[in-house]
Amino acid sequence: MSVPIGRVGLGLLVFALGVSGVVIATEGVTFPLASSAGGTETVVLAPAASTGCAAAGPYVAPERGSVGLPPSLHLCAGGPLTITTAGAVIDGMDLRGGIVVDAPDVVVRRSRITGDGTSPYGIVTNPGGSVRIEDTTLTGRFTVAALGGARWTAERVEIVGVTGDGAHAGTGSTLRASVLSRFEPGADVDGLELLAPDVVVEDSTIQMGESHRSAVRIDPEDGDGPIVLRANVLGGGQYTVHQAEGMEQDVHLVDNRFARDAARAPLRVSPTAESTGNTFVDGAPVPRS
């Protein structure tokens, strides 16, 4: 279902008119405005691009350490969305299907997205899209991954109990203060697959089972920019962190902690990759292979 979000919900849009010094607030209406010359001008203000659930209440910053959908939040049900309006805000929604982001500066927050097996991704950006995802849970059956595309930032996001991969990170993507865990079985399943340079993963937990391929798989296309994994807790997989053979990108693994549960080895990366301060959770240093 393709939804022009600007028509779904009307947010408050404020215009400051510098000449007259008057601030006018409206919800997307046409109204007359007296001009300094004594005549009348018509001003049309487009509605703000947003859709949200009134039952969820106003946005409140989450408690420190919170991850995923805040507890006891009332949500509004919905289906798949394609976002085509820049700056759209999706807040307090319980969506079954997926979100395709085809516009810049979209925000998804305080929502739950459940895959029903019909959507490749829970949230994915198209070439013209970018999205910030906050305090949101993705779960269920996605045919490719819960999160995908490029130019996304996911903060305090929970990816739990999904089929397929957890997230695919294209260029300009950041995963921060998030938890990826309890994946369905699959020998080719990765918690996070890094598909391009200019990616940051920090302060997050990614826990896989021994039957999975990796918690983090580094397999980027050519391009400029570093790949940084910093201060994460990582576990499981055949190799917990695995860089594809022949990949010589600018990779930095700094101050991560590893569980002792990889089937083969916790760390398999290129000799050119920086590996500094990485330890097991008991404090012992992590060898590279």
C-alpha cells in the first residue's frame, strides 16, 4: 500500500513572517493575511508530513538503557507503508508488513513492525530515502532482513525473533544502542551485514546462535569511508565477526566484548583491519584469525 503521508496526519506548522514579525500557526489551511500596503494576500500552508497514533500520547524521551518499543504504550494498528513525503514522522504505530522509505529525513519512532512473510524488509530505504529509527521493535518474518538500505540511523532499536538477517547496512548507516537477538535458525543468517563503507556500529548487542553464520559480516562494495565497530557486545555464529576474503576496506574494531560461543572463532578479519582493545566478556584478549 502506498500512502502519501502528508495527507494522513496534519501536524502543526509554524511560519514566521520576517517582514511583519508575525508568527502564524496553522494545520494546512488557506487564510487571508493583511499586507503592509493595506491589501489582502492569500497564504497557503501545506500540512506537516506526519502520521501518528493519538493514543500513544506525546513523545517522551525514553529512560536510560531503554531499547525497543517503550512498555505500556498504546499503539494504532496499520499495514504496509511507502513514505514519499520528506520529513514524515511515523509515531506510535503497530504495523504489519513493512515500510519503504522513498523520501529524505523520515523518522520512525515508538512503533512495532511485524513481518508476515510478504515483505522483504521491515524498514528499507530506496535510493532517494533516508530514515532515523528510534525506540522501535522489529519482529516476525521478513524474506530478506528486518532493516535494509542505506542512509539509515537506528538508535535504541530492538530486532528480535526474525527470520532472515537482522539488518543490512548500506553507506551512511549507523546502528547505536540497539539489541539484535533470538534469531530463527539458519546457516546463512547474519545479525548485521555491512554492505558498504561509511558505516558505524556502536554500543549495541548482537547475539546469534552457533548455527548462524555471524553476528557481523563485513562484505562491502567499493567506496570511500571507514567501517567502525566500537564498544559492542557480540556473540555466536560460526565466526562472530567475519570479514569476507579479499576485502581490504578501512575497518576498525575497537573496544568490543565477545562471548565465548563462536563455533569456529570470534574474529576473522583482514590483516589490514585495526583490532584494538577487543576482549572476551571475562576480560581476556580476543585473538584474531
